[in-house]
Amino acid sequence: MKRALLILLCCTGLLFLSGCLSPIQLSDRALVQAIGVDYQDGNYRLTFQIYTATGGGGQTAVDASQQNVTVLQGEGKTIGDAVQNASIRQGNEMYFGHNQVLLFGESVLSHGIEDTVAYFQNHYEFRYNVRVTATEGNADEILQANINEGILPADTINDMLEHHAKSGLGMKTTFFEMVRDYVNKEKSAVMPLLKLEKAEEESSSGESGSESGSSSEESAAIQDRLAISGAAVIRQDKLAGSFDERGLQGLQLLRNEVDQTTLTLSIDGEDYSLDLTHPHCTIRPRMEGDRVVFLIEMKTKAAWQDLLASQLDRIGEEEYLALEGRLEEEIKTLCLETLEESTSAFHADVLSLSNILWQNHASEFLSRRENWENSLEDFIFDVRVDVTLDRHAAGSANHTT
């Protein structure tokens, strides 16, 4: 009887609670597609790309030849102030549920990203699977650039990150992954580094034979391009350094984040490209006296990209073995360069070495924990690479999708 009465009271209460909050219509919201964060003169400057459909006649509300976004900025002493000031200028409430990418400008990386991370981590609409990336220069330059390679500029950034990550020439870090590593005292967060390649302006409109209409069309066709120039490493809230493209490739190989990538091997003065397919890396620690040695073993298959089958048939077994050795040394050098830069130059743990040591030698990790950044320089890395070079077909026959 008491249970039935309790259920009745709960149901009665729901009748009074329904409709107590006024719903916010979609038309009253600014649908954010991308966010850029910069820091200048003591203020945060946030740049937003707001979805604004550009009609393509009566058939569709979206014109794929246009950017379909409006760029809006807001400044403030805090991230919240900057968001509020942008909302006031827009006239609509910011909606982050559709946001695709969060860009950290070089200035805010140097200043510190704690405030930015805290704001978006606590915002109930912000999704944790949003892609995050660093930028060379200011983030607002990228979000205001004339980039038109998809329906939305944010789609272009996402697609580029996805494509490059599979080839080891990029990475696709999510907000969740970045925060997970950022809050860990020993680990360092890593995110792709974007740069803007500005389109060269056409020569002056006074060229002979050029008509004003033609010149306008050419000017409209001029577009900027985005490129991944490496990866930014965040340690203790700030930018510790950045890998170049070669360092990023080595990092992704060590992190097992590569499906297929290409290396160039110089043989008798000629450069040849080889595909590495599904490389696999394992890292295991061992103790040698009081020194920690990380054994890094990498196995991969390789195939030529630019040799015909008839040319491959002329290569003998001894030559194949020698080529495999050359390729193994090249990969080993790449990995050691990446490890040296991350541990000695950046003092950053980008491979979760702390977790690996904790799981295998907990006491050794605990003895180094308080001075983990400097301990990284004392570690020894024993890199061993095993390459199996395809002896039968050119690399194109081994491509996987």
C-alpha cells in the first residue's frame, strides 16, 4: 500500500514539473562547427565558425562551393567571458553539440591551456570526441582562411587528420585523449600541428588581355591550404616542443598508430620508396643494474612502390637480405631520433613509459616518480627492427584499404 501511494505521489509531481523549462529553439542557437583559442595582451580570443547555410538555388539549402560558415570572435579575461561576448555579438546562444574541432593557437600553448581545458571539460554540451589540434601561429588565421574543399571547413580539417593519421604522417587526437594524458603528471599530451599555406596572390589586375570578369573569377578561385607540419607536445600545461614531419612519423610508428606508411631508401645514389604495412611495436622494460632499459621491438612487412615485377625478379636473395638490413637501420635511426628528441629535448613522456615501467617494475617507477621528467634522459633504448621485404610484387599490389 505504501509503495503504491509513493508511486502515485511521484506521478502527480511529474504533472507539475512538465513544461517548467522553456525549450530553446534550434533557430535561436549559433551552431558552432570549429573553435580556435588564442591568447594576446592578457586576453583570450576565441574564434568560432558558425554554420550558415548558403543556398544553392531551390534544390538545396547548402551550396557545396561555398564555405557555409560565418566567422565570429569574442575576447575576454577568461574563456567564459570570451564565449559570452561572442554570443552577445552573434545574438544567439552558442551551441557546442555540433562542434567538430578545437584549435589551440601557438600563443595559448605558450601561455598555458589549463583554463581552456577546464572550461570545455565542464561544459555540458561539449563533446569529448571532438578533434583537437595545435596551430603554427594563431588559430584564428586558420579559421578565417579561404578554405573550400568540402561543405564545411571543419569537415576539411577532420578529413585531413583522418587521412594523414592512417599513413603515419598525421594523428587524430580527441579532446578525451588529450585530457587523459594532460591530467597525468608523468605523461605528456600530443596533438597534430597544423599550418596554413597561404595562396599566392595573382599578379596585378592590370595584366594585358585580362578582363575584369575573368580577373574576379580567378581571384575567387584562389584558396588557402592546410597542411600538417608535425606534432605539438604539451608538458605541464604548456608547449614543450614540437616534432617535425619526420619526428611525427617516428612517433606514430612507436605508438602503433600506423596502418601503412612510406619510407625513402637511397641506393647507389638513387632514391626508392617502400611501403611499410601494418608495422607493430612492443615496448618492454628490464633492469641492468640500476639502469632502466626499454627493449623496443618493431616488426613490419615492406614492399617496393616504384619497381616493376621484372626488375624485382633480377634481385637475388643476398641483395634482398642486404636491403632488409638497410631498411631496418633506417627505421631504427628514425625511432632513436624521435626518442632522443622527446626525452632529452622535450623532457616529455609521449609513449606512456611511466605506465609500462609501473606495470613491470613498480618499485623502480615509484623511486623515479618525483623526478620523472629528468629520469627520462637516463633511460636506455634498445631498438630492434625486423623487416620482411616482399620478393614477388611491387608495392602497389600490397596496398590495403
